[in-house]
Amino acid sequence: MQSFRFIHTGDIHLDSPLKGLSGQQGAAAERIRTATRFALDNLVSQAIEERVDFIVIAGDLYDGDWRDYQTGLFFVKQMGRLAQAGIPVFLLYGNHDAESQITRRLSLPANVSVFSARKPETFWLQHLGVALHGQSFRQRDVTDNLVTAYPAPIPGCFNIGVLHTGLGGMQGHANYAPCAIEDLINKGYNYWALAHVHQAAVLNERPHVVFCGNLQGRHIRENGPKGASLVAIEDGQVEAISPLHVDCVRWIHLPVPVGSCNTSADAIDCVRAAIEDAVARDAQGRLLACRIELTGQTKLHGELLASADRLLAEARAAALGLGEETAWIERLVIATASPDALASRKDALGDLQRMIQGAGGDAELQARLASELGDLVRKLPHDIRAESSDAALKAAIDADIAGVITHAGAYLNARLAAEKV
């Protein structure tokens, strides 16, 4: 059996609409909007440079129905580059690009083979002694275990199973094409090329069961380096699996302790230093998309809450000061806490704080708020419920009514204190 190398990728989500960019302008925002295209272009360039023998795309090439044909045309262009380099591609459609999800289709270059959605299909690379087995999704919600119908391994070949699966609902992903890892191990294949879970992971060795992760992070929950897997085969065995980091935007959650700050200007200096350190440490030449979270117990808590818009503007100014495509601030979260000195004051602010503390233990009030807030929360769009970083809103979503009272009270105190100064 010959030695060869291939790229295992998936969850490309080409032209996925990125969140948090509403009203954002400039080169950094445009780079984020087009990040999935840049990542695929980078992947194709590395495949050609590395002279790999083939590429496996294990599902979710797209992110749902195309807005227009430009999405498909971009993909065809990239596959044409691979065709010119003599690199075949084996494409499986997942839940986001199932037959029922994509109403437009374009003819693909001859080097691209697409797994059938009707039943498992096998493709051979006879000169390498490789057999690839897979089945695309016909509709988004595939609830059957597809693995049971995959064919037996072909003797004398390096058998690759290609599958888009939640594998039991890993990391909160929808459990499409559910199966157990034992189903994969016992199938007799040499390598399982999986996608759908966006965090790269080698779940088993000999045989290898591998999630490649997604190609490009699209929001703060998809942080850190992103890319594909370069798999080297020697004498019919997996010799090495190496990450190919092809992302052009890298997301990072950036806690900034401000407990020792005496003024808001000090806090802004801490934010600026944290952004500079993160760029030097984590960006690796990419645009760094940051969510900044101010932390720590500080007497500035109220002042920070009352000036959240200005702090976000200052953080974005600090990022722009490093270069237009160096860092971008997605959001600034104020997660500080106030010392308990406010309740001891003898003025109206102290009275208000004591009322808020009392409300936090009022069961009747909490029950009434829980009912009213519950109705509002149920009407929120899913993406807002899933991604909210506002402390009061998150407490409401989690039905933490005491927390809602605490956070809302802190904000009210902060505004009143700011107006009193």
C-alpha cells in the first residue's frame, strides 16, 4: 500500500452571515464578513503547496440556501484551482447543505465527487489503494444512524469513512446522524473523517476517529486557531495528523482585571495594554476579534456601568491605533462587582441600595418578575438567547431573578450616582 497525504476538512459554512457586525464599517469589519472565503482560499493554496493527494470535505460546506449564485461560483472557482493541480475532492453534504436546504446547484468540476444522499456510496482511488465511503444528508434533520448501512471495508484498501454526525450530541451540537463511537471503531475502517462538531479532536486511534473542526471561527464561541487536518499515511497506517491553520480572523475572549484601577482612565489603559499583549501573543498575523470583559471588585463599578458606551468606543479606538486590520472589538462586557459600601450610605442612594437588597429576598416579587420576564425571554430570537453577554439579560434567560434584581439595581445606582456628581 502506497504512502500518501490528504486533507480532512468540513464545517466551512461558506458565506455564513456573521453576527455582531450590524452597523460596523471599515476594513476589519469587511475582513470578518468575508472570512469564510479567505479561509477556503487559504486551504486550497496550502493543499496545492503541500501537493496533497486528495481532499475530503465532510459536510456543511455551505451555511444554508445561497443568497445568490456568487457563493456557488466562488466554490467552483476554488475547485477549479485544485483541478488544475490534479487534486481530487470528495464532498459530502451535511445538515446545513442538505438536498432540502440548498435550492440552487451548480455543476462542479470533474475532480469533485459528491456522495449520494440516497444511500452510502464508495469512491476508489485505485492508484493509492484508497476507498472512501459516505452518504450525504437528504434533509437537514437526519435522525437515523447512517453508519449501519455503510458498506464493509474493502480488503487491501485504506478505508476512509466520511460522516457528518453529532456523535451523541457532543458539545451541545444537534445530534444529527446519531451513532456511538463503538459503531465507528467496529466498522473496520482505517480512518473516520467526521464533521459537525466545530472543535477539532482525535477521539480514537487505530482506527482513527477524527473531527477536523471548522475552517474559520465565526463568533466568540468559536475562538482560538481554526483550520483543517493534514493526514499522512505510511504503509497503511496513520503516521501523523497535523493542523493546518487557515483562518484569517481569530476570535479571543479577553478578561481584563480592573480591581486595582483608581479611575476610568486607568481601566482604559488596562484595556489598551491587554489588546496589545493579545495581538502580540495570539494573532499570528491574523485579525484578532476580541470580546473584552472587565473583571474584579472595584469602587469604579458604578462608573464603568454608566459609561459602557464610552468604554467600548475607547477600546475600539485602542484597537484601531494598532492598525486597521490588526484587532477588532466585538463587544465590551462589564463584569465587575461593587464593594458593599453603598448600602451604608445615609442618603437616597443608600436607601435605594437597601431596597434592592431587600427585593432580592422577596419571594412574592421574584415570582411576579419570573412570570413577566419569562414571557419576554421566550420571545427573544434564539441567537440572542444563545450569545448574550449582558449580565442582567443572561440572568433573565437563566431565570435567575435575584440576579436580575441585583444587576438592574447596580445599573440604576450607577446612573443615579453619575447624575448626582
